[in-house]
Amino acid sequence: MRKPRWLAVLAVLASLTFLAAPGETEVRAGGTLAAGSAPSRALGENIAFNVYLPTGYDRGTDRHPVLYLLHGRGDTMQAWTRVKTLLDDMIRTRRIPPVIAVMPDAPWSERGSWYADSRYTGADLPGKPVETALTRDLVAYVDATYRTAPIREARLVGGYSMGGAGALRFALAHQDLFSAAAVLSPAVYTPLPPSDSSARDYGAFGKDGEKFSDEVYRELNYPALLPKLDPDLPVRLFMAVGDDEYANPDPADARHDLDFESAALYNAARRSPALSAQLRVLDGGHDWTVWEPAFEQAMAELGPGLSVTPPTGLPAPLYGTAGPDWAGGVAAHADGSLTIGYAAGGNAVLTRVGGWTKQLGTAADERLYGVAALPDGGVLAAGYTKGDLDGRHAGNTTDDAFVVSLDAGGAVRWITQFGVPGVADRLYGLAAAPDGGAYVVGYTKGALDGANAGDKDAILARLTPGGEVSWIRQYGGAGEDKAYGVAADASNVYVTGGAGAAVPGTTTPGGWLAAFTTDGTRKWAATAGGTASDRLNAVAVTTTGLAVATGGVGGDAYTAAYTSQGKQRWQHTLATPLAEAGAAVVPLAGGEVEVAGYTRGRVSVQAGSADVLTLRLDGKGRQRAAAQLGTARDDGVDAFAEPNLYATATPSGEVAITGLTYGVPKGGDAPGNGDVFLVRTSPAGPR
């Protein structure tokens, strides 16, 4: 139900903010509003603007993100001052960080500039380089005059109507300047404006003596910009439109109604790898009954992601090929060296960083899912092969589990391949046994230890130091069951996984942790979550003897600690509005652990769609630190939303993390199509 018109008028009057005379500053509860002027070399005249400064700006030293707010056709820089109270409230309640808001005046082309560099030469409305003036001269002046951060992550551009079209243009054409845009009732039309649109009348899209040029308009409009966007400079778009926007009476132009155009823009933007887009349809028309609540929603979504600190990137070099590659594990040796494993070109590859590289493979595909250090400097690795990797499985065409042992120089000591002929058997986790052998976990679709209980059963196998399979235990229920992580001490072997239905010792599907004796007898089992999408990906034994498992439960990163007898000591959940999961857990001194995983939300400074998550927990599960790092694209998770990340402690006290990235590292190149990174983190941060 709509408010009576007189109530709407009173609401608008109550929201108005009256400015002091030019050059004076108005101080109200909360932030301050002031008038300013920036010289513009492009225009040959000054740019007038209003500026909002957050509470305490005059007494502080902090730097602040900046909003650039563009008014609509015929309006002035006074229009956006009505959001002062809204900004005050959102800052006070910590919904957004303290921001500076710059509200430029755009009087050019008799206030129909469309924020474009006009090429119209007519004497009635001489064209001006408005886009250049605002994106270069004004931004440079603001950064030099106020305590801003001159990085794209600290800038948002917003606008309504003509200003919405300008905000969209600025965000797409100037990715180096803006990381986010609030695009409200944007006056954008595709492929050309309707015949009665004022976009045709002011020379903004003109050329020479013509006030409107089809060629110029198409060149400046968003369909021409989208294919040119750089995915390594991601832009977040929030779009909103009213459900009562003007309806063109000409059926031929109904497609140009702003609700239609906004939906078309949203559907085009959401398909760009450089953009994340949201669209809201609000009750109201082409006025502030829509734009004010839409701006509040936009700031609630985009504001928390603004940062005066750039995101922490991944270091070069990356490992991989021009084809699809995946991370396969990392091991730290007593001499401080690291060995990483990955799948490249369909083969398994092991690299001693700064030293040797060993490639293992057949004409079929191989994947690695775990690397572990041996006391003599050698290394164990596990995964699966579709071929004859050990020379004893001629004709194999289905997934077989394999484990390989290399010496300190990278020479193969032994390869053990095993599985049920004709069905899939995969290994997803590996832990070195105290005697130099191995514990491996994964799944089988066959029967390796009695009958298969369901579609897939989890498996746990023990290998001797010489590579012989000592025993295999099959563990599953009626659903699809997989084991992902394994850790061992002198008395216990702990296994984590996910279950489509309850597995023995449990009553619900979801993530599970089971404890076994060193001869393969199951002692107890515990669950996390309650749906088939919940899973525990990794487990480690702390210096105080607790088994700590991590994974994803309900879309959140979940970590829990258990005693050797199966009693839960603590649990911890890290949650954002988006998805995250723990993928690896590393024991540290004093019973602490570091969890590594991925997040699609904002934990510190967001770098891309999915970032690497690091989480430091003390011996009682209390969070000591959390951070994220990555590229502009997905990191730590593959295209199937599966975590692809491993971590281990180094002798120096750092944590080495390796994983999959689809992005480009700092100061380096990417072979492409998914590559493998290696980063070391410490309390001082990644390097």
C-alpha cells in the first residue's frame, strides 16, 4: 500500500539538507557538508561540488573511502545532500565504514551532459569533456585535498537517472579508478534511445554539428564496454529501479522503459567475468521514493567492501600449464625446503621448490590429493590414475588409487596402485605413518573390504614403508560417502569425510570424523551438520593431542576439536553472508591451529570472487586472527565449488599454503586455465 501524497511530500521536506553559503561549512549532528571547487585542465574551468565528511574527520588522521555521487539531468549538486542523514546513521551503526562523499555539479550541455566527453560543436550547447574532467581532474583533486586512499578499492561511483548512466559508464570505462557502482534508475537504452529521449537533445552523444550520433552513442554505451572489461579489475554493481517508472505509450518503444532496460543491463552484466551484479525492483517511480531506499540498500551491499587498504595478493610464480591444473599438496622438510604436488597436463607432478621436478603419468589422467614429508627428506604422494601407473595394471581404464614414494633427490622408490577393476577408486587424503609408511583415504565404488554399503564407500588404507598394502577398511552407509582427510599419531588414525546418508556410528548425513586404531578398528564417529552438502575436509592432531577437523557446514567454515575418546572439546564457526569452508588444518605450538580454506565473503579485504581464507585458533578454539588473500578471480576452490587447497607447518613456524587459482599473481604471469600458487603465512602476514 502506498503512502498518501501529502505524507510523501512531508517525508521529502524532512529529508532535505540545506547547505551553508559557498566556502562555508555546515556542521550538524554526525558529519559535515561543505562546498568546494576543483580546477579542471580538461574543462578550462572549475568543477563545483559538495563534500560530505564523516564525524570526527577534522580531529582524525585516518584515510577514508570516497563516494562520487552524480545527479540526474537538470538537477544540481544539491540533490545528493539529502543522503547526509542516511550516511550519518549507517556510519554510526557501523553498517558502512566512515566515508567521504563528493557530489559534483554538472552544469554542462545545459545540465544534460550524460557525463560524457561530448563531441558536439554547435554554438548553442558546446560540448565539454565532462567524463575526463570528473574521472581525472576531480578525482586527482579530491585525493590531493582530503584524506583518501588513492586506490580503486576505496572508490565507489553512484548516480540516479542520467547520473545512473554516468555511474555505469565511469565504472566500466575506468576500472582503474572505481571498484563499485550504485546504478539507480539508469537512463541507459539499447541499442539506441527511443525517439523521444532527452539523450538525443543535449549534444552529449553528438558529433560535429549533429546533436546525436548513433555511432557515438553505441561507442559509449555499455554493450560496447562489456567485452573489453578486465576480469583482473573486478567491479561490483548494485542496480535498482522503480516498478512505476515512466511507461512509454508507444508500443515500439516499450522495450526502453527503465524497468526493461535495467533488467537487460543486469542480465548482461551478470554474465561478465569482470562484474558481480545485483538488481532490486522497488515500489515507486522515477524519484527519491525509489532512489533514497535504493541508495541505502546499495551502500549496505557495497559499502562494507570499500577499503583504504588494497587486498593481499598471491605471490609469483605460479605452477602449471596453459591447460587445466590443480593443486595436489605441500610438504615441509626438516631443512626448510618444500615439496608441492599438482596435476598439470593430465599428469601428476612433484616439485622440490628451487630444486628437482618429477612428473608421473600415463596417457590417461592422473590427479594428486596429498603430499607428506618423510624423515629422510623423501616424500610420499597419493591420488588416482586412469592408466597403468605402476606397470602392473595393463588395460586399466577406470580410476585406481595410487601412492608413490620418492627419495630426497626425486627418484621413485616405489609406486603402489590398487582398486577394484572396472569401477572408480580414488584417494583424497594422505598422512605419513610414524614408521615411514602411509595412511590414505578416499572412496571406492566397489568392494575392497567386504560388500559396498551404498553408491560409494569411504576407504582407509595402511601402506608399509615398502609400499605394500597392509590393510584396507571400507566405511559407508546407504548414501554416497567419501573420505577427504586423514591424520595419525602413535595410537589413533583420524579420518574426515562427507556422507549422503548416515554412516556407521552416526545418525545423520553430512560431515563426519571417525577415529580408528592403528590396526584399522573403528573406535568412534561424530558428525557435523546434517545435510549431504556438509562435509569435513581435513583433520590434524594438535600438540596437545586433540583431533581438530575442519570443513564446510551450512555454507560456513566449521572447525571442531575432539579428544582421543571422542569427546568434543570445542567448535568454531566463521560465517559471512556468502559461502566459505575450511580445507586444511595445521597444528602449531601450544595447541593452536591454523585453518586454511576459502571464502566468498568479506573477512578482511576482499580480493575476488573466492579468496584464500586463513584462520588462527588458540588451543580452546578461540579466534585469534582471520584474513583473506587472493586474486581478482577464484582462489582455493575449483569450478565445481570443490575446495582445492593444502597447508603445512614449516620448521621456521610459518604455514605454507598451496592451492588452485584462476587469477594472476602479484608481479607475475599466469600460464592460464587454472594454476597452482604457493604462499607462506606467519603472524606478520603472507609472503
